[in-house]
Amino acid sequence: MPYRKEPFENNEIYHITTRRIGDELLFKDTNDYYRGVFSIYEFNNSNPVEIRKRREARARLRKEQSNGDPTSATLEEDKRNKFVEILVFSQMPNHIHLLLRQIQDNGISKFMQKFGTGYASYFKEKHEQKRKEYFFQRRFSSVPIKTEDQLRTVFVYIHTNPISLCEPNWKDKGIAEPEKVIEFLENYKWSSYLDYIGKRNFPSVTEREFLSEIMGGEESCRKSIEEWVRYKGEIKEFANLALEE
């Protein structure tokens, strides 16, 4: 799995991008996307993780919640010894964007290693049992985030990344149908955007209080995305910050 020569600093925030080698698909069906989200959550844990047992445990938690125990999910989450705080994520067909704050030594590298190994094992067993080569590119991309302006920018950048699935040529031609794109993003299940605008999706995966406050709350999160889309997706700011896909 990817590695990095320079150490990540505790309590610092980084924009991470990891890709399938050769830009092949990371997700071939809906179950793969669910497994990706599940892996982002479960492998953010320095303790050993047995996926089958964890899925069974989460099924029990969902049952407890449906029977009127709203605290069960929170109690379960607290049992993890987390490597990082996951602030933002977006899953694309052949790559993943993450905004992470490291909270233990080498946490980002350990999390990416654990996630990469676990998800690759699942994918190969399901889709590519005969292939033995590397699954992810050896290096993941990382950009340190130092200012609140960068945080606002990367929040928009990651959450608008799926536009290319709706309008593939938008970077060359601009966004032809802004309202359609806004609706698409508000229904794109495989990112943290829905949770930031108050639509419960995968609320336990991300820790949103810090960044939501910087963005100005749920309505301001929505407004920042909508205004960016309606202004045809100006990308100069992103280029200047080297937030490359």
C-alpha cells in the first residue's frame, strides 16, 4: 500500500488521495461502495479488526437502535482506538478523497495501510481472484492544510469531485446545467456532503463539528457548494493550492 517519506504531524490536517493502480475501478457495484465506506470507518482503529464479526456487531447495533436504544452506536464508536479524525470523504469510481487529521503517531500512514490492505483483499476475493499484482498505487497523494481558507477550499473541492460523473467535460466546457448538478450532489451517497447539510447518510464515519463550524453550519455548507456550481466551477483557486485529483 502507499507510503510517504516525510512524517505526518499530529493534530495537522491533510488532503489525501489514493487511486487504483492503472486507474482501474475501485468500485464495480453498489456493494463495493458500501464496503468502501465501511472500511473507512472500521479500519480507523489500531486494534485488530475482524470484518465478519464487526458486521455482525453493527447489525446488532442497528437492531438495538430500532428498538429504541439511541446510545448504542455512540458507545460502539468509542471503543475504537482511532488513528485519525476523518473530516471529509468522497469515493469515486477509481479513487478516494479523504480529509484527515492525524491524532496518533504515524496515524495517517497506518490507517491508509490498514484500509488499503483490507479493501484490496475484499475486492480481489470478490472480483479478481487470479490477479496478484499491486492493487493501489504505491504512493498516495497528500497536501497539508494550513489555513481556514484552504479548509473551505478543500471542503468544496472534495464534495464537488463527483460532478465529473454527471457532466464529464465540465472542466473544459463549464457546468452546463448547474441546478441538475446541485441535485446530483445532494443525492450522491458516497461522500460526506449529505451529512454536512443535515441529510443523515453515514453520520458515524466523519467528525464534522470542527469543519462545520468553520464553514458556518449546514446551510452555509450547502450554500458554498451551490454558489461554486452556479459560478461554473471556477478552479483557479484549487490549482493554486495544488489540490490535484
